[in-house]
Amino acid sequence: MLTKADLAKAQKIFAERDTTQRMRDRVTGQRVALMVGEGKDAGEVVLSAAYLGQIIADVTASLDQQITAANAALTDMGVEP
């Protein structure tokens, strides 16, 4: 049985995992660009398709690792992810 502290920890892990999953969905489903500056002074750095693809793959892999770690932590607590 989970204690109140365990429940709070599990809820925090769930929230962080959900945020990570939403970011992963955005990285893989929306246009990704490298921007320099802010507001009207911002400019986009044009990257080759292959280089941008590798950046997206690396970020996606990192986010997947974070999701897997969160799921493992929840499972270790006896909570089904």
C-alpha cells in the first residue's frame, strides 16, 4: 500500500512523464527550427534536412529514455504506468 508521501511522489512522476510525452509528441509531430534571438529580431538558422533529422532523433531518444525511467520508477513503487 502506498503512503501519502509515496502517492505524492507517484503523482509527481506521472506529471513529469506526461510533460515529457507531450514534448516528444511535439518534437515528432511539429516543425522543428533553430531560432536565434527574440521577437522581431529573431532569425532562423537553416539546417540541412539530414542534420535536423539527427537532432530530432537524438532529442526523441533522450525523451524516450526519460519516459522509460519514469515508467520504471512507477513500477518499482507498485504503480502501473
